[in-house]
Amino acid sequence: MMNKLFRQSHLANTLRTKTIFRREFSTEVKDAFNNIPQGIKDLTSRKIYKTHNHPLNTLITKIEDFFLNKKVSDLQIPGEKFKLFQDFDPLVKVKECFDDLGIPEDHVSRRVTDTYYHNKEIVLRPHTSVHQIPLMKLQGNSAFLVVGDVYRKDTVDKTHYPAFHQMEGVRTYSLKDIGAKDIKEAKLITERDLKQVLENLARNIFGDVEMRWVDAYFPFTEPSIELEIFYNNEWLEVLGCGVIHNQVMARAGKDINNECGWAFGLGLERWAMKLFDINDIRLFWSQDDRFINQFKHGEISKFKPYSKYPACYKDIAFWVPSPVSDDTFNENDFFYLVRSISQDMAETVELIDTFTHPKSQRVSRCYRINYRNMDRSLTNEEVDALQVKIRGLVETELGCELR
Ligand code: PHE
């Protein structure tokens, strides 16, 4: 979770236009970029973060209460009131999501193997930062929070899920608001304010924890930092943030000599998993009453695991196309394929063996797919059918040869 997708990457890449699993989504025209499977499309209408009693909803309420009703920092700006937005469509423009935030065209996060494209110009947002500029452009939005479901193609395991939730926070002010003599001084005040607000927030939610700041990189903030807290005997990265980049301020119509501000983004599941002791990220999406009935709105309580339905694993081995490179075989394509076919039933996908043929130099990989359904028992026939489908597509879509 909290993938490092928006950091600088030295990986050169090209956008590949693979067209597996085209589906109808909205009325917008699709093209060869479309890679949103039905299972993901279905998640966009669930709105679990708005479900009463849901841990994500409780967490949002608590954070919202901090920003709306508490003294967030020493800077008191007359008339300022944080506003919460949580109804934006997750289908967003590539331009707003990447270009306007200074994320270069060849950045890994923009690849079709990492982001869900509806078409060349529209994606399922991979972060709530997409809403920063449009909201800042609106008059009177100098302090706001945005909550929403975000989507990223990723590995399959207990802490990664292709859909999760983020909260974005932005606060901007003028030199006069904060009593700064020039923009340089204003940025120092901004950075101090940012740290103070987020330390207060973390303390408000996690209690009296130890914290530390770590340098980071995001194209849309300068400087960029991350907050880590010491919780349950481990250091945990809880959010990314920074002073809003001049270019972003300018695109939002701000006067960069007279205004500045900060932004942060945090992964709500990551916080909720720790606070509620939820050890598998897929549980947030469970429709089993044994999950939701354990929680009361507004209360942070520890989740008690209930017995799981049995798991069943199947192995798949294949030769990857030669010559071996990230372009001929990308593991994410395989994960993506498994997830698309199995919906939520692939609990883990693990590489258990690789082998290079001594003569031909061909490379073979063997993966173990562990199938389990959160809400019911799977039948053997069902699992076999999924495996057969996956085997077929590994050949036709990924160009691998089954062993
Ligand atoms: N959008 C970043 C992410 O998803 C987090 C972030 C938001 C960082 C705002 C800085 C400012 O990782």
C-alpha cells in the first residue's frame, strides 16, 4: 500500500497499448488504452467509505473532526474553515492527474501496467492529488480535504488491493495572512505549519506516539517529506506531503510571489488497518456481516478475526518470451491478469521458482496462486475453471509458453 508511484523514477518506459479485457464503462469513447476490467468497475460504485459503521467511515469522521473542530496549529487564519469533499468521480483526466502535477510522460505511474485507463485521456485516479488544482482554482477554497477511492494495478497480497482510499489535505495562505515579509520566509512558515498540523493530527488519532520526518520526492511538492510514527513496535510511514510546488500554485491561478501552501496525502486503509487491527486489506470490501457488525460508527475498536473459508492453491509454470526483458514480460501484467480473472479470489500470487535453461537460455517461472473467498467456500470446479482461464490467457495475452 501507499505505493511509491509518484516519486521520481529512473526507469525509462514506453506506454504499451495492450488491450486485454476491454469492457464497457462510461459513455466516453474507449480506445486501445482501455484496461479496466469489470471487477474494478464494480468497485467504483461500492462507496464503502460512506458506509455507516465501516472503519474507513469512522476514521474519516475522526480526521474531519480534527480539521473542522480543533486547533490544527499555531497559525490562526481569520475566516478559514476546512471543507470536506468526497463525491468526485474517480474517472479523471490524464492531464489533471499527471501533467498538471508535473508528473512526466515517461513516469512509471503512467504506464498501462500501473494505472487503469479508460482511454488515452481518462484514467481511474491513482491518487486524490488530482483534485488539488481544480479545487484551489475555485474561490474561497484555501483549506480543504478530499476523500476518495483510488485505483492502482499492483501485486496481490494482504496489504495490496487494486482499490483503496486516500485523503488529501490542502491549506494555502497569503504572506499577509501569516505575517511573512517575503515568499522565502512564507515557505519556511508553511513547512513549519505543515509539520505541526500533521503531528497534531497523528497524535489526535494514534495517541502519544513517537514520530520522525523523512525526506521524500513528489513532483508536485518542494520540499517533500514523509511522516513516520512508531506504533505497535514498528516505524510506519503514514503520509506524504510537502510545500506546494510553484508550478502547481501557478496552474491553480495563485500569485507565486504572494501565496503559498502545503498539501498532504494519506492512505486511509493503512491507518485503519493499524487502528482497528485489520490484518487483510480485502476485509474492508467484505460483504460478510461478521465484518461490519463488529463496528460502531465513531468508535475505534479492535477487529476479531472470524474463521476463514478454506484456501486452495494451484501452480502455473511457463517460459517467458525471449529475449527476457521488462518489455517482453512484465510481472504486473501477470498479476493483473490473475486478478482480473479471479476477481477477489486470488489471495496471494507468489513466484516460487525461476529456471534458466542451460542450453537455450530460456527462462521459466513458476507462480503459486492461492485462492480463497472471503465470504464463502470455493468449489474445486470453480478454482479449476479459473486456473484454466488464466493458463489460456497467459499464452494468448502474455505470449508465454506453458510448461
Ligand atoms: N499523491 C501522493 C501519493 O499518492 C501523496 C501526496 C499528496 C504527496 C500531496 C504530497 C502532497 O503518494
